[in-house]
Amino acid sequence: MSSYSFKRGLVAAIVLLHALAHASVGMWAFADGNVWVVEPLWGIAMVGYFAAAFGIMGMPLLCRRWKEILVIATFASMLLLLISVSDLAMIGISIDVVILIAALVWEGDVIDAEVSASESMDHSAQHHSLLRRAKWSIAGLFLLYAGVVVLVRPAYLQWGTTADERVATLPGDDLAPNARYRIDHAITIHAPADAVGPWIAQLGQDRGGFYS
């Protein structure tokens, strides 16, 4: 039996793509959900799916716990969809369940057997190759990065704004009354409007200033 079959690679790729899809799911969920509920569920689901995929691929420390990680990530994803993404909740939950069943029931034993075979070959060698160690180091850094993104997301969405500013009605709100992807950034300028206005008017291409 090959230590890494096509089916195992396919399952890992599907779980990895599902994790990437949760980057968007979490961003959309912040529109309606409570940040203290959405953030932990989003983090557990997205980082959990990444960790499960890396475990299926054979990443040390995760390869023996990928099933448990996948189950936890799936339940977090389902709760996130039920609480915050009502329009597409059932579609997302159906995908969660299909992936869970495919990974655990259809290919779970095969994956575990292949992981065990890979570990046996690793233990028989004197040391891991430099490429292998570099690969899992990059995967570990990626998991850390994904976790940091989840943690800083609430602050990024509301950078510089106050609670009153975030609920205030602004010009243009009526053009997208049901907008789900929203970012509120602001800066408070301690000057009257007639002093600030001319500076705003000269911003942009072919005007007084072209700023980022």
C-alpha cells in the first residue's frame, strides 16, 4: 500500500479548501452576529479545518488527532452558520456534514493506516529531511497566522470608530440597506468642517493630492 494515496490527498485538499472558504464565512458572519460569539466559532472552525487538513497530510502532532479536530471544527462551523449566516446556513451545514462523513466514514481508516505507515518510515530513518521539516514549519506558521487573523479581525473592522459612529446613518447607506460585508474605519479631526472640507476636496487623481 502506498504511504500517500490519491484519495488521502483528495480528502486533505477538500478539507483545506473548506478551511479557506471559512475565511469569507467569518467575514460575512460579523455583519449580523455578536463579535464574542462569531469570533471564537470562526476561529475554531477555520483554524480547525486547516489543522485537520495538515493532520491528514501527516503533520506531526496533528496526524493522530485529525479526526477529533475535524469533528470540533465541523460543529463550530455549523453553529456559526446557524447563528450568523441564516440565508445560506443549510447549504453550508450540508457541505460540513458531507465533508465530515467523507473523511471519517469513507476514508478514515485508510487515512489512519497511511499515516501510521508514514510514521513508521519516519521513525526508521535517522532524521527527518530538511525539506520535510521546512514544510511542517511553514504549515505551523500558517496555522499561527490564521489564528492571529481571527483575533485581530474585530479591531480591524471597527478601526478608529466609536459605538455611536457605527450605528449612525450616513449618506449612501440607503443604496445598500442589507449590506453584509461592512468595514467601519474613521479618524477624528479636531477642526471645524469648513477647515477640513477644502483638504478633502483636493484629494484624488488629477487634483491637488493623490494619496493612498
